[in-house]
Amino acid sequence: MSFPGTGLIWMNGKLVEWKDATIHIASHVVHYGSGVFEGARCYATPKGSAVFRLDEHMVRLVNSAKIYRMEYPLDLNGWRDAVLETVRANKMKACYIRPLVYRGYDTLGVNPFPNPVNAAIMVWEWGAYLGADALEQGTDVKVSSWSRLAPNTLPAMAKATANYANSQLIKMEALADGYSEGIALDVYGNVSEGSGQNIFMVRDNVIYTPPLSASVLGGITRDSIVTLARDLGYTVTETNIPREALYIADECFFTGTAAEVTPIRSIDKIKIGSGKRGPVTAALQSAFFAVVNGDVPDTHGWLTYVYADEAHLRDRAQASATKA
Ligand code: PPE
């Protein structure tokens, strides 16, 4: 994926041309990784374009900023409106959405406080993260020699730009060794997550994923898959997973906004299950894509329609009626 280089980017409340959306090299974020961000997706549904779990993404953004003591003058409604405005301004049908809150330009030195807190929202078309083939055939990955963030070093629950230095080490090692992605363990040796995805395994029809205490990001796709799996009657358990449990699992898969639901067919050159997308993964993939593409009723109230507020309100009302 490379950028088309056109379109409008939201910067501190103004929509500016792609080429003009620049910041100064002395900005704090460039030197010290002082930024937090989000990644959400807007899908084209039969009722119009809809952002998947917009509110949950914006809550996580606000919480990431809170952890890093960044104050930005937008509340949840403000963020929601800004994202929708940016998607609309770019007339996007389906896109990836990247809001970013960062420390800007005033003074260098580790102390971030003198610098202004700025924000931007970019949208662009981003296809299948690990390739369209991977969604069907599965992908080949390795366990990384890099561990995920240790507790009390960098906060894994914050989606901070700084965390992605660790992600890049994991990803580069995997690519250099001929794999598409790496799975990092936590510092205790339990399975944590991919460089930009949560991980699940299936054994004897039970679904397992590591808990938040295993240094994982609280993925919104992860939460959606747990919910959809339970809707389908599966037992889902959040528990520490030893590395070798992955090797002998029936199925493994990644989840993430960018990666969506990607089957894993081998780990460290060990075939997982049949070495193909397994039936549970396939069922969850179908359930996930049916919801995001608007092919089934939005019973959880996960879709925010971009261009037609009526459809959005109707679906919300339906969801709360179903829950009640
Ligand atoms: N763990 C990490 C480390 C992570 O970066 C992501 C998302 C997830 C788990 C899954 O979270 P969620 O998207 O809420 O289900 N990674 C984002 C950025 C990927 C990138 O390359 O940039 C994403 O998927 O949008």
C-alpha cells in the first residue's frame, strides 16, 4: 500500500490538502515518540458507508491520551464528529481511518509538557493487511525473538506510537526471516500478540486468547470476535497461553482492524492443524465480515453510518431493543 497523495487531512479542526499536512522536524513526537493513535475501518454496506465500532475506537484514543497526560480539547462526541467529517470530506465509501494525537513544536528535551498537543485524522483505502490470499489460505509466521513490552515499562493498553518501535523489531525480524508476521511472547514467556494484531487459538472447539495482562493491546476486533464467537455458542477463554500450545492447536488466527481475521497456517514452520484455514476460523471470519459489511442486522450497534444518520439511529434503536 502506498498513499495516493491526494485528499484532505483533518489537522486541529481544519481540513487541509494532503501535501500541506506537514509538521515541523523539531516536533516532540518525531524525537521521543510522544503520540497516541487509532486505526478504525469504514466499510461499504448496502445501507451506506459505516464505521465499525467508532465509539470504542474513540474511547480508546481518549484513554491512550489520558495515560500519557495529553489533553486535547475534544470529547467523545467531538472525536466522533471529526472522524465522520473527514470521511465525508474525502467522499470515501470504504477506508481506513487513522486519528493521531501528538506533542507538537515548542521545545526539545524529554519533558513533553511545554509542547502543544495537536491532532490529525487521515483516511485512505487500505486493503487486506497480510494480503488477500492470507485471508483465505492463512499466513506463515514465526515466534519473535523480541518480547512484547514488559509491564511497567511501556503501557501496552495505550495505543502509543512509541509501542510501535517494538512492533517494528518484531515485524522486521519476521520479514527478514521470510515470514509475513511475528508473534511476540510477553516477558514471562507466554504468548502475547503479533506486531499489530491480537492472536487466538482453537483447541477441541474451545477458543483461547491471551488476557490483557499478557501485554496485549485491548483490541476492538478481539472484543468483537469474542462476542461473535459467544453468539455462535463457542466457549471463549482468556488465559495465558504457552508457546507450544500454539503448535498443537487445531487452529490459530490473528485479529485486528487492519488484519481483520487472518488465519495462521504455520508457526516456526510447524503446520497448524490441517495447515489451512480451519472451520472455526472460517465461521468467525464469515460472522465478522457479515457484520462489518452490513449483510446481517447490526444487533450489537457496532455500525455508525457516515452519510445517513437515520440509518444509524434506526440500528442503534434496534440494538437496544434486542438487548433489552
Ligand atoms: N495489537 C496491536 C499491537 C495492534 O497494533 C493492533 C491494531 C491490535 C492488537 C488489534 O487491535 P484492534 O485494531 O483494535 O482490533 N493495529 C492497528 C495498526 C496496524 C498498523 O500496521 O498500523 C490496526 O490494525 O489498525
